[in-house]
Amino acid sequence: MTKTFLTGASIVALSAAAPLFAQATVPAGCVGVTGNCNIVDQNGDDNAATVDQTGSGNVSEVLQDANGATADVDQDGTGNLSNVDQDDTDAGTDDPLATIVQTGAANSSDVTQSALGVNAIGRTATVTQADGGDSVITQTGAGADTSAITAIVTQTGDSASTILQTTGNDFSTNFMATVNQTGDDHVSLIEQRDPTGNTNDGFDLLATVDQTGASNSSDMIQAGREQTATVNQSGSNGTSLIRQFVRGNVATHNDSGDTNSADIRQLSGGNTLGQTATVNQSGSNNDTTIFQDGLNAGGANDGANTATVFQNGTGDTASISQEDQARGDAAVIFQNSDSSNSTATITQLGDAVAGAPLTANGALIDQRGGDNNASDLFQAGSDNLAENYQEGSDNDSGIGQDGSNNVTFVDQIGDSGTSLALQGEFGGSFNSIDVDQAGTNNDSTISQSTGSNNTATVMQTNALAGATNTSTIFQGDGVAGDDNTATVTQTGSGNTSLITQSDVGALGGFNSATVVQTAIGASSTITQDGTLNVASVSQFTDAHSSTLTQSGTGNMTTVTQGTP
């Protein structure tokens, strides 16, 4: 037997040449981590990963390349980071599931789920963050018939959430994104897209955001198929933006508090499903903007759009625009109860295409229970209906309609109201305007400047027999028109009526003007051009004045003054 002894120098030299045992190295993802670090990398079907970390500054990363993978991460502490990446490359119904729970401030979660196979069903990501955090969820699908993509985020504290859901093949269905945020200064972004623009009706992109607290922000984008977006905000200084593209859009926004803003934009892409937008705001100084388009020029139906706004407070602003071949659309703004110093605007632009179907849009602005409200409504096209109801003092109403067979109703209850109603500024016949004002110092102006067979009716009443209501009607003063009718009824003292019916095109006249005034000190002026016109003035009690001028032949005049 031979024995060999190594000197100390030899041992040192040997140790330097090669380590006796393998040494662990820090994974790249853990470099610089101040707390615990965990990395799980799984390749194979039906794998499951569970991570539980406590303390601050921890990092968890779960990588799963599998069909039917499951990841559960629970982190308790501040400044923690969780990354989950799940990639399903096979077809089938068992697809990724990720659940993240983080408790503590300044935590961050990032979940990415992708599926390439056909019939990929059931991508689900759930993130819960307490005391503030950032969450990003990205879910994609490249195979046909992918469906049931679900993302749920629940956050308390100063938090931010981003959810991105996209697919790129036919028959992708049932995307759902839900965000619940409690506290102040939250931010939510949801984007759902089907770039293929598949036309499967009845299969939705669904998005819901609930935010409680002040200064919250929500931004939604949906594109590709029938869509539903809902935003609920409780608190002040919140903002909400909803953008929906292409098909069957439905958007709902609800908020309570002051100085909130809702903006909904719906683009139809020429589909015939129609779009619906509804906004409910309770509080003061809130703002709503809704835009809807038609984009089916001259077609039989572009889908009837509907927009409705409810506001209850002072200093509110609401605007609805339905444009680009709008047909069969409905727009309604209610500013009720305490709605003082509020403004409402509706614009409906119908077809400009020759031979297109009737426009037949309807618009209503209802402002009641407050003062100093303003209403502005404009419609282009034929067979439209516009109505404005205002209750209170110092309210202002403006309505304009271009085209034929349009109808306008204005009702104002209160003192010092102003109404301006215009029809046919650029052409149109068979239009009708009806203005009803109850109170004192009200003013009504009607202009039906072009066309024939137009009708204007004004009723101004004052139960207290107060003073000074004014009515002015112009018919046919722009372009040739005849067979127009104007009727004015006024009760109370010191009222004034002016009617002008012109025969610019010398079509013959055939116009009719009727004025009835009760109480004392009323004044009536009627001017008619052309032939075969009829004018009637009835002024009851005392101190009235009537001026009537007719130029042409075959005209008829009747004036009655005094006790009826």
C-alpha cells in the first residue's frame, strides 16, 4: 500500500484549479432583489404553482408553458412584485388560470396569458390588491373559436389597473373584464379588441368598472363585435372615457358627486345593429358628452341609435351628437329638480344622400325645477321631432331644423324665458312649430323662412294677468313660399304680437294669420304679401292696437276689439 501526503501548498493549488462542490447562482430575475425571490419555470400540461411570500421587497416569477396550467401567488408586505406568464400552445378546453393576492402598499402584479390553439376556452386572471398597487393583465388568443377570456381586478388604496384582451381569428367570443377600485386617485384602463371584425351577433365584449372615491379615472376601448361597457363612479372629480367601434355598442355611465366627466364615443362602422348610450349623474357641475354615428349612406337602415342623459344638480352640461346619416335615432337629456345654470345640446344630422330613407330622428330636452338653464337643439333631414320643456325663470331655448315635415314643440313655464325656433333656413315645407309659454316677460321668435304649408302656433298665458309677453313670427321671408299658417294667443297685459308672411316668389300667397289677445294694452302687427291671404285679429277689453298691412289682391281682414 502506498500513502501519499499533500502539503498545504498543494491543497491550496488544487482548490484553485476546480471547486470541490457545485455552487448556487443568483437567477437573473432576482438580481438586486432586497427581499425573497422565487422563480418557477414549468413545461408540461396541468402543472400547478403555488407561491406564498411575506415581508417587503419580494419577487415572484411563474413561467408556465402548458395546457391547463394554474398559478396561485400570495404576497403580504410592501413593494412586492409578481410576474405570471402562461402560454398555452395546444388546443383544448383546459386553459390558464392565475390568481394573485397582494396585501400592502406599492405592490405590482403582471399577468400574461396567451393561447394559440383552436377552441381555446377559459383564460382567467384574478388580481386582488389591498392598500394600493399596480396591476397589468394581458390576455391574447391567436386560434379560431377562442372564448371565455376573463379578467377580474379588485383594488383598495391608490391603485392602477390595465387590462388588455385581444384575439385575431374568427368566432372569438365572450370577453369579460371587471375592475373594482375603492379609495381615491384610481386609474383603470380596459381594452378589448377583435381585429378580425367577425360578425357573430350575440357574442359580447363585456367590461365593467366600479370606482369609489375622489379623482378616479376610467378609460375603456372596445372594438370588433357587440360590446357592453359599464362605468360606476362614486365621488367627485372623476373622469370616464368609453370608446366603442364597429358593432352593436352599449355603454352605461353612472356617477354621484360633483365635477365628474363622462365621455362616450360610439362608431358603428356601417352596421345595422344600432348603438345605445346612457349616462346618469347626480351632483353639480358635471359634464357629459355622447357621440354616435351612422355611416350607412342611403341604406335602408343604419341601426337606430339611442342616447339618454340624466343630470340632477346645478351647473351641469350635457351634449349629444348623432351624425353621419343618422336615421331613426333618439336623443334625450333630462336635467331635473335642482338643475339650475345648466346647459343641454343635441345635434342630429340626417342623410344628405339623394333618395335616402326618411331621417325620422327624435330629440327631447327636459329642464325643470331650476333657473337660468339653456337648451340648444339642431336637426337636419326630414320627418324629425324636436321638443324642449323648461320650467323656471330666465331659461333659454333654441331649436333649428332643416328639411321638410319636421315638428317642433317648446314648453316654457316661468318668467323671462326666451324661445327661438327656426325651420327651413336652407329649404323645406310642411313644417310645424308649437310654442307654449306660461309666465311674464317671455319672448318667442319663430322663423319659417322657406317653403310652403308651414304652421306656427304660439300660446303665451299668465294666470296672474301680468305684463309683457312678446311673439314674433316670420314665414316665407327667405325663399318663395305660400299656404303658411300662423296663430298667436296671448293672455295678460301689454303683450305684443308681430306676424310677417311674405310672398317672395310671387306664388300667390294663400297665407293665414290669426291673433287673439285678452286683457289690456295688447299690440298686434300683421304684414302679408301676395293674393288670397287671410288675417284675423281679436283683442278683448281695452287699450289695444292693431296694425294690418296686406299687399296683393283677394285678401281678407277681420279685426275685433272690445268686450267679447
